[in-house]
Amino acid sequence: MTRPSRFNPLTLTVLLVLLLTASVRAADTVMDSLTGEVSRIFNQVAPAVVKIRAANLDQTLAGTGFFIDNRGTLLTAYDVVQEATRANIDYNGTLVEAKIIGRDIRSGVALLKADLADTPFIVSGDSAGLKIAAGLVGVGYAYNLPVSPSFGIITGFDVRYLNNFFATTHVRCSVTVSPGQIGGPLLNSNGEVVAMMVFSVDGGRECYGIPIKSVNRIVADLREHGEARHGWVGVGVVEANLDQPYAHAVYVSQIYDRTPAANCGLAQGDQVIAIGDRRIHNPQDILDAAFFAKVGSTVPVRVIRGDRELTFNLNIIERPALPQPAATPVPYHPPAPPPAARQPVQVNAPR
Amino acid sequence: MDELDERKLGKLLRLKKLETPGKEYFDGFLAEFQRYQRAEVFRRASRWEPLLMWFREAFVWAPRRTLAIGGGCALVAALVTVGVLGGGSFKGGKNSVAAKANPAPDAQVRLVSDAGAAADEQSVPRYSTGRTPLTYDQTIAF
């Protein structure tokens, strides 16, 4: 006697159909949800995003900007205004002149001010908490078309693009950028600006955004001094080759003349392990630490030399436009694996 | 007499319907047909025959079609003639005074006409692409 099957073919077919139907419904729900979220964010911030025109020599530059307060203060990318002396914004269909408060070619940030009151503005979010694969919404004016959104995800955090280093870590994302959208905000799911589009790559299929925390640091300088003041101690570094056993280490490769680092005791081959409170594991850490160092302050730089750990207190000065390396820089190659014992030694740099 | 003649005539006609030519006739017909075919093959066509054929087809067999095509061609020809001969005096003409006073706009094409643009937006701006690295260093220093 055979035992009867618990599920006959008809029951299985019905279950399969129900399962497929549920899957399709779930997909619809996710797509609808995503559409709703992007639409909500776009409608929330679009009034605060404006079209910018700037007259630079005999050329008119065009791009996007956005209000960061209700008094008409605007952020945009340096590439939108470059060295222009005046700029206009298209605010609610009216052309309004905007004063260029300051610009920073190194970070690619420009700050403008229009004589407007009660302007809608976008709140700054927490760019330090961004994670790979997080969704971002970009908003900007492509060509002379109306403002439009684009959606993408964070694909990385880079300090280097091909052979060039950014001033600080940038957010790489798959938000498409058309000409004219540079300078627009990149927004998180709360509709807060977490980065600003400054650099498009791969024909506009991806873009780099400078995190809003870094933007705010530049904005503070532009408000206070009318120009960005980048920190400088005069130390060139090189990253260890990844095929070496002690990888992800950063070593002093050269000391620049007439800088706080000159004659302070730092030497080629010292392994940099911390700048201030920030631990150094790779060049990204170095650039971020230098980017946020305030001119006029003192920062402790901790290094490992041989079997000893040394600390040098260096004054931060303003970074020159073209730093001059030491007269006879010696090419430096990272050393062998580190020693086991480390003896902390305090060394103060001459002021 | 008349009735007889009519009856005889009807009978003769009925018989005529059943009458068929003899075998010689069919043999001769085939030979005559093949001779005609050969003559057609070797016959040299007259120089004017295609033209006569075309006229016959155009105006005898399908006159409406010919009139429609001809009318259309005449209209196009008239428009082209007016455009070419009258171009110099038109406002949009290449050599007109108006065209020289208002030269053609820049070669760059605006994607969408912007009716509300201000005067300083008349020229096509350079839309920022952010593809030019600014001061990105090739070495790391702080």
C-alpha cells in the first residue's frame, strides 16, 4: 500500500502562482516606494536649487547652486564661476545678481550671496556617516532645461582619481550628471545635503561630490577671510607598496624648505602614524587630517623611527600656491617591516 | 419558299457550329505562328516606337495618372523657381541687407529656446561639466 502524496499537482500549481504573484507585487511596492522617496526629496529641495550664470572674461558660465540659509547665501562649484567677477541666479523666474563672496580652486567650492530674504534652503546632513551603497539624489539644471532629479548610490570614497589627488576625500556615486548640473546638491534620504557635485567622470555617468563637512570647513574660511586657507607643514609622504608585508603605511618622503617641518627633526623614512587625533593608515587619512587642520594652530605629528615612537608638534601655516620641495630630495622607498618595541619620545618643533 | 429557306438556313447554321477545320489547318496554324514569332524577334524596332508607346500609355491608356504626376511636378518646379529667383529680395535671403545686418547666431545650438532669458543670456553659455581637474596634486604633501 502506497502512502498518498500530501500535495497534489493542483495544490502545488496554485501555491506557485500565488508565490509568483506575491513576488511581482513586492517588486511593484519597492519600485513605487523608491519613486515616492525620490519624488518627495526632489519636491522638498527643488525650490532651493537655482540656475547660476557667471560672466568670466568673454564667456558665460552656467551651472547649478543651492541656498544654504534663508538670507540668500548660495553654494556652488568653483567650475561654475571660475574667476568671474559677477554672477546672476535665476530665482523663481527672475534674474537676481549674486555677489561672489569667495572661491577655492583647490577644493572646488564657491560661495555666493544674493540680496534676498526668506529664501528656501537645504539643511546640511551628516556626511561623516555616509556608507557605500547608500542612495543619493542629485538635483540640478541640465543645460537650460528645468530643474531635474537623478538617483544613484555611493560607489566609493576616494582621495585619488587616476594620478591626481583631491584636496580631501570625495564621495564617488553613480548619480548621472549632465552639463550644467555641476554645483548641485547630493541629498540623503532625509532631503539633507551631504555632498556637492564638483567633478563628473566617465562622460557624466558618475560623479564626485565633496562632502558637506569639507564644504562647511571651506565656507567658514570664505566667510571669515574671503578665501580658503589650507593648512601646510611641508611634509611630503609616500605610501608603502601593497605587496610588502607592512602595507598601508605612510612614510615621510621629503621635507619642504622654509616650512614648519624643515629642521624640526622629522626625517625621510619616518613612518607617520598619527596627525592630531587621527590615526594614519593611508594617504587618505593624511589628506583629510591636513584638510581640516586650521592655520595658526599646532598639531602633533606622531611617527615611528626605527624602534622608537616620536612626536613632533608642528605649527600649521597657510599652504603656498606652489610648494617648493627641498633642494635635493632623495627618492625614498618604504623600509622593511616595523620593529616590535616602541618607546614614546616627545619632541617639540621650534616655533 | 421563304419558310423553307429559313429552315434550311437554321439547319445549316447548326451544322456550321459542329464544323471543325481539318488537320492541315492546325498544322499550318502552328507553322504560321512560329514564323511570326521569328519575324518579331528579328524585326528592328522603329526609333520612335518607344516614344509613341509612352505617349500611347500616358495619354490614351492612363490619362488621369499622367495628369496627377504632371501637376505635382509643375507645382514643385514653380515653387523652386520662385524660391531661387525671388531669394535675393526676400528678408531671409542669404545676400539680403537684412541678413547682413542680423548675422546668423553662433554655431552652437541651444537645446531648448528660452523665451524668458535675459539679454545677457542671448549667447550660449558654457555649461559646467566639472570634468577639468583643478588643483589636484600628483603627490601627497601636508
